[in-house]
Amino acid sequence: GWPTSCCGSSPWTVRTLAGFRYFNLAENLEFAADTMDTTFTGSSDELYYTIDTDNNLYGGQLGAYVDRTFARRWSARSEVKAGVFANDASAVSRIGGAAGTAVVNNGPNLGREWLVSADKCDVAFLGELRAGLTWQATAHWRIVGDYRVMAVSGLALPTEQIYHDLRGLQDVELLSTDSFVILHGAFVGAEWSY
């Protein structure tokens, strides 16, 4: 980032940023059914429906960082970042169990195994807000505590890859990237400036 404050005595520091960002979100879903009991052991009477998705976002982002010193060693800070990304998304869906992969027994996909891979490149958006406090421990070290909220759209999630007619493998091959997530949480850390 580049500082934009003009005066060394000001309690405010404003920085802008521009750069490249990579973000990965991988999720999986597994539905299991057992006709004999309620314990899943991998036996041949159990059936599993698994969906694994992987999202790799590549792109540029812009942002700003504001820091306000309010005590001798304390300051409050906030940051905002946003960007448009290319999402290289993929998914693998499988129905089967210990006896092997299930096979479609009627319809246009008669005889095909229920193992479907799908890939798609689509546009995604990522935005991030962060706010917190810093304590300047020494001239080079400071302790930080922040709360971060990140919103990502244009994702392929496992729950959006389930189709009501399991004979339609061609529908499963059409990867849906219309989902979004909101991630948030607190974190603490240490920063060293040389």
C-alpha cells in the first residue's frame, strides 16, 4: 500500500492497495444410507452419495486501510478490499459403496456409472471488511486483534449440484456456480516491521 497522509503529526493513516489475490474454497457433501442398521462401516449394504467441489479464484483487487491512533500505543484500524475474479471451479459426484459405483438402470444414460466430473470457468466476486485494534509493543512489533467478514459469490457448492432425477447425468455435468458464502470470525496476531 501507499500512505496518503500528508503530515507526520496526524493520528490518521490512510493507505490504498492494489494487487493480485488467490482464494480457494473446497467443500464436500456425503449422504449415506444403510438398509440393515444405523452404523456405517463401509459394508456392501451401504450406499453413499458424495459431491466434492473445488473453487479456485484468481484476480485483482483494490482496497483501502485506515488507522487512527487514539492513545500512546493503541490504534483502531479498518480495511476494505474487493475484486472481480475468475473462478476455475470443478466438482466430482459419485453414487456407490463397497460393491462399486452405481450404474443407471433406465433412461437415456442406461448402463453409465454414476461418477460425474464437471469443470467450469466463471466470474466471481470477493469483498472483505475488517476492523480491529493494534497495540504497539516495541518499535518493530505490534499485536493485532481483528474481526473479518468476507463475502464471495459465483461459487460452486455441493448442495447446488444435487438434481432430483438421478438418471440425468447430463444435468449433473452442468456445473452450477450461482452460490455465495459469507465467512466471518475474529483473529489475533503479531506484526513485525523491519
